[in-house]
Amino acid sequence: MTGHVNDPWVKEATRRGYRSRAAFKLIELAERDHLLRPGMRVVDLGAAPGSWTQVLRERLGPNAAIVAIDLLSMEPIAGVTAVQADFREPEGLAALEKALDGRKVDLVVCDLSPNLSGVEAADQARAVHLGELALEFARVWLQPGGDMVVKAFQGEGFVGLRRALEAHFTKVYVRKPKASRDRSREVYLVGKALKV
């Protein structure tokens, strides 16, 4: 726990009012891959506690439409539509689709991790499955040319998930932001320009 308290990213997140250090992961990805433009429509899958949503709100300006969904409740963020539901379930997906009001989006971001059981193979399989579900959602709801960011973990199934993105996006990058812990197998797949 001392590591967390002394973590420079945690200190900087606290100083800047972000809800977690994860904010810096999205900031780095967004800058490197030119993901954010004012006025975009964005969905944040697995948003709680909301640091990615905070970054989106801050960077996209007042005309952006941001819908954030998570199983957990999230402190409200002005100008963000928050949906407390499980997007893996039909009811959760329906609630999310209702919030989108039939309008496609420019960007889907997903920083979801499965609840870890400690059984590496099972955890990895669950993480890959979350990535596949996020991709399925993005394929339906992204505008042609839209982008996606999804958390993934290197290991069994990772190559398959990357290939699935490559089938649907013009370019796919594997990124490890500086704010990701060195010992973590966590990376992010960035899909640029959904193919028509």
C-alpha cells in the first residue's frame, strides 16, 4: 500500500482533482493517437470511478455528448449522462442504447478489468471476453471512421483480440502508457478509423 501512496501518478491525480491515476493513461493515449476533438460523442464503458470520464469532459468541451456506464455508482460529473448498469447484460445494453437515443458515436473507450479471482487463466479469459464485448458494441455504435480504445492484458487470447480489432479498424496500435504499472501485463489496444 505504501507504493500506492508514494506513487507519483496518484499524487498528481490528487493534485489535479482526478478520481484515479488512470486519467493519465487516457491523456497519454489521446495525445499520442489524436483521439479527442471538441464536440465529439463518446461512450465510456466501465467508467467508475470516473477519471476517464473527467478527462473526456475536460478535453471535449461543452458541446460534447458523453455517456458513461458502469455496474458501480459514480459520483456525477456535470454534462455527462451516467448509466448504472452492466453493459454485458441485455438490460444494461438497452439502458445504454436508450441514453444514446439512436445516435452513433465518434469514440468508444473501455478501461474495464474483470473482478480478479487470482486464477490467471480464468482472469485472462474474462479480460479478453470484456474486450470482445467492447468491440462488438463499438462495431454497432461507432460512426464509420470512429475510434476505439480498449484495455487488454498480454497473454492467452490477446493476439486473437488484436486481430479482431484489425479486422474492423484501418490501424490498430498496442500501447503501454507510462502510468500503467511496469509489472502489469496491462496494455491498451487503440483502433483507428472503423472500416465501413
